Amino acid sequence: MMIETMNVRMLRFLKQIVWLTMLVACVLANWSARAFSLGGPIANGPDSYQTITIGYNAQVFGELNAPKVIGEGYRRVTPIMYYAPDGNFAAYFGSDGINALDQAFTILNGVTNVDAYSTNLFEFPMEAQRVNQLAANFGITDVKSTVLGEMMEQLGLFQPVRAVWMLRSRFLPPGGVCPTGEEYFIIQRNIDVVPSPTDQFQYTDYVNGTLYSFFIFESCGAPGVSPPDPVADAVEVPVDPLAQQFTAVADATSVFYDGMLPGGFYTGLTRDDVAGLRYLIDTNNFAIEDASAGTTEFLTNSQPAVIATQDLSVLAADALTNDPVTLAGLFPGLVVTGTVTNLGLSVSSTVTETLVNSPYDPPGTPPSHPLFTTNFTTNVVSFYQETFGNVVTNSFSTRGLIGTITVGLTPPTTPAGTTILTTNKARLSFVNGVFGDFFILPANLCGAGILSNILTTVTATTNAPVGSASTNSVTFSPGSITFTTNHEVVYLPVTCPTDPVAAWQGIGQMTFLRRDFDSLLNQFWDPVTNEYTKYVRTNGFIVPQRIQRIVTAPDFLFSAADIGVNAQGAPQGISRNLTFNQANVPANQAGPGTIQSSTTITFNSVGPAYEVAFTGSSFLGQLPTSDDLAVELTWGSYDGTTNTPVIYPNGTSFLQLEQQVFGPSVITTSLPNGAVGVAYSTTPLAGTGGKPPYTWALTPGSGLPTGLALSTGGLISGTPAGPANTYDLSIRITDSAGAFNDASFTLIIDP
């Protein structure tokens, strides 16, 4: 009997051990799960239930998006995006504030190719928030962490804790009494990824390993009246009150949950933040969407075509002196996209031979000695600088072969009918100019890929000398021989739809670059052209497509202004916008869609601001005490060290500000010419401004002639391998702080 009791106890103990092991495994599985919430437009399509009454789009929350179901989120689809502080931001926050901005985007740039991370994202922590107690005591809010939290919303994530439990409906049956008679329908919008061969999705009540339950907030009011909206909401609370709460950076925008309290700051992104970003931009995530506003797709799936080239020097000469209409008549099919007209002087010359007497000739001797004079005629004419939309240059050189015809003259006294000009010989020489050949694309094309030349024709065109004779004189214009080389070329027609819509693949990785305005007073943005490859799924295949994006404004512009107060009369911290493109959303769905640029995020510069409350110790005519004052809005920068927090505005010197905002610039203006097969070297490129030392590199998409290389010290050297041509390149200078600027150069390689 004793033994049997022992066995039963042992069995029970083993069962408890197994149960505890399973429980721990379950908890660990949840801790390693990747939870996030997708964001999108509020109350659109089937999500029309998302009203302010049940906690969506509540003004007190300051929300710009709402949670979406699996597969209906919105994302950004541009692999390279630009951010910039404007003059107002720079004036208020100075160089320290701009550094804080850079630190936030450095953290985002630290998220590399999302496909390369482990399944459970163990590379990232489940919490990354720390507290600077001094900053907390003075109510200071960290600029870097605020930017980081705002970017989670801008990239397509909703607040994960807030999405764990949401109200779907609130109903008071007839005869019911609020709040005890209210009925609620609860849903979940926080997504978990269950590791499997296909990564299945489900909803979860965990965020970064913390389990959340909820209670129902109910005011028993009506929308728009006291008590204020929302009337009801499901409010999350951690099951373990000692657990880390609201750890995701995506929760920083939640005013309701105080995701980022004064004194708090982020050291990086958490596991669930990266999980959300990975879901959005994963290369396995295909969605029918546009490739982003301002993009052009280069399609090359057409059949090859054959076309004959024309003389480039003729086009250059005619384009200089003919207006667009006349020029289009000379070159049928030519598309002129822009014209600049200038007045200039045209000088022409004629040579006159006149027979004169020698001073030593006897009187009455007929003239027999030739005297040559050159007459110049100057006229005011219009010159045109024209831009073409469908001209493809097949070959180009700044030097060409020209034959000059030497003329022999017959004296004017020769009998009538005698030839007055005799061509003795032609002298060949290289001269500077525009030489080569081109072809005109059909109007429906935007480019061409030249596959091969199939026929080459060299033509020598002679312009014979022209002369006329009169009594005792001969006037003539010399002749010339020009050589042109034309080709029959096989090319691949390229069509270029703008803002193309297709089943695009996730971009896999995002890169954020800072590109400042050129001046604090005249905030001009120098357009940037990016070229990259996106992948599209068509007919069961994944096909690469070349995309060009012209960026005419920063994707994320940071500013500072007094943006007013909220419904409670307190200064608002941030004002921002979020633009969704729903044009390609399937019927009866709320998504997926894309998030469009550009976005302006404005910090309230009214602070530091203080709330003064009557506590009985202060009133009119009395000085408030520290008990009467509460800091409402103070921006700062701080970390986990003992360094004193920076409080804005911090009086940064204008010199520091100028160097930080303007960054470095290139002061070298030109490059020397080179020649094919001849060793080439420049003096090191020179720069100014920013924070030396500088490093040099080619701007992405730019290239040097074959055989040449650019060192990080700014030296271009090597031996050009050809062909002889004029090369347009863009060179980037980067200072030690990471600020950079680009400069354009023309490099001529002679034959």
C-alpha cells in the first residue's frame, strides 16, 4: 500500500513536471513570437465600423491610421528615401537637433535585408527603452526617440498594444441601462507569425513577450458631447503588472498609453517592430500596387527593331539656328520638349582678290599683282538651346575629321568664260565640334537599348568652293569636305509607363538618406534621380524591372512651428500627415495599398511650456511655487550616460548650424581632358564646409570611362581604354559626420 501511494505521488509529480515544461515552452514560444499591427486608412471600405464612438480616430489619441487585418496593410515601396530638416527645424533645434534626427535614421538604416534575419528575430531585443532620470524629472521628451516612433507609423505600422483588443461594436438593447446593459463585440488586430515552412499568421495577445488582457472603458455618453469621445473602448492592461509594458517603438505614438514618457528614450528597434517591418517589405510579400508616385518603369519586352542613324553634326548645327517648328520639319518625328532662345551675333566672311600695281610699275602698266582682303559681315540672329524627347545618340565625339579645300585663283583679267577657281588639293585635320550619329525614336517610346550595328556607311560630302569675278577682282568662299559615319542599328524598344501598377515584390530593405536644402533662406531642393530594380510577378514568373524615380521633394520633411493646442488646451507635441493610396485596393477590401510621399512632421516649437494649476498656494497677485508648475512640452536630447540633457532651443552657434545644415561642397569645377591609351591623373578633388576629412566616391548610378578609377582621397587616375567620348559623371563628397553633396562633371576622352 505504501509503495502504491509512492508510485501515485511520483506519477503526479512527473505529470506536474511535464505540465510545467509545456507551460514554459508555450511561454517561450510566445516570447519568441513576432507580433505587430498593420496600419491603414481609418474607416475605409469594410472597416467603416472604425468610428470615433468605439475608439478609432479619437482626437485625444492623435491617430492617423487604424489597424488592418492580415494581408490588408499599407506600406512604402521605395527602397531609397530622403529626409531633410527645413530652416525652421534647423533654427530651433540647431546642430544637436539635426544630429538627433540623424541618429534616429541611423537606427532605421541598421535594419538590413530583412530576408537575412533569423526566423524568430533573436538579433533584436524585446525591449529597447531606457530612462534618463534627470530628463524625466524635468519633463523632457527625447527628439531622436520621437522621430523613431513617428517613423514606425509612417512606414505602415499601427500601435501593437492598442491593437491587441479592439471594439468591433457597442450595442445597448432596448430598455437597457448603460453601462450594465451594454453589449460589446471584441476583436484582435495584433498579428503573430507562427514559424513554419510558410510562416502562418494568427492574432495574438502578446507584444514583445508581455501578455495583455483588457477592461472596457465606458462613458455612457453620445458622440461629440460630454463626456468626450470615445464613448467606449477596450483598454489593454498587462496580466503581470510588473512586466515590461508598451515596449514596441511602434507604441510611441500612442498618447493614450503614453508609449514614450518624458525621460524615456529608445536605444533601437524591438523584435516586434522589426517583425512588422519585415512582414511589410519581405520579398515574399507581393501586392498589386503602384511603384510609388513619380516613378517610371522601363519595359524591354518588345521585339527588336532596325533603324538608320543620321548625322549628329547636322542636327546640332540646325538646332542652333532653327526654331522648334522649323527644326521638326527638317527632322520628321523629332519631339522638342524645351527651348531657350538667345540673341547673338553671326559673323560671316568672304575673301576678295583684287589685281593692283606694284609701286615700281611704270605708269600705264595693267594691274597684275593680287591683293587679298577678307570682309566680315555681322548680323544679330536668334540662337536656340533645345531639349529633345526622343533622340538617341549612337556615337558622339567632340572632335571630327574635316577636309579643307585649297583654292587656286584665275586672275580677273582672264577672258570671259574661264573658270576662276581651281581646286588644287584638300588638307585633312581634326577640329573641335559635335560629331557622331543619332536616331529618332518613335513617339511612343522613351528609350532604346542598342543591341548591335549591322551596317556601317562612311560618306564624304564635298562643299565646293564658290566664287564670282568682276573687273579686276575675284570673290570666293572656300570649300570643305565633311566625313559622316551612319549605321543601321538593331535596338530594343523601351516603353516607360509612369507610376506603374503590378504585382510588386516587397523591397527587402529600406535606406534613408539625408539631403538638405541648399539654403536656410531659399529652401531649394535639388531633384535627385534614383535608378533601381524592382521585381514583379507576372504569368507565374518573377521578373526584374528597371525603375527610375525622380525625387522632387524630401520623402520626410522635418519642421518646427507653434502648432497650437489640443482639445484639453495643452500644446500638441507633433503635427504630421499620412497619405494613403487606395486606387488599387480590391473591391470589398480595406487594403493592401501604399503610403505616399511626401510627409511633413512638425515639432511644436512653442516650448518649453508650463502648466500652471491653482492649488490654493498661488493665485492672482502671488508667485506660483514649484508645486503649481508642471512642464508640458520640452524637447531635448539625452542618453543613458551622466551627460546633461540638451534642451531646445540650445543656442547653438550659427557657424555650427551652417556647417551641419549645409554640409560639405565640391569646389573643383572641371576635369582635364584625357586620351585613349594615355595615362591619366588629376590633382585631388577639393571641397569645403561640413566636417573634414572628406571621402570621395561616384554618385550611385554614375560611372567613369573604362580604365579610370576614383580613390576615396579624390584622385582620378588610370589609362582610358576608350571609346573616345564625352562622359557625364557625378561625384559625391562626404564629410566625417556623414553629410554629403553631389557635383556634376564632364570628362572628355580624345581619340
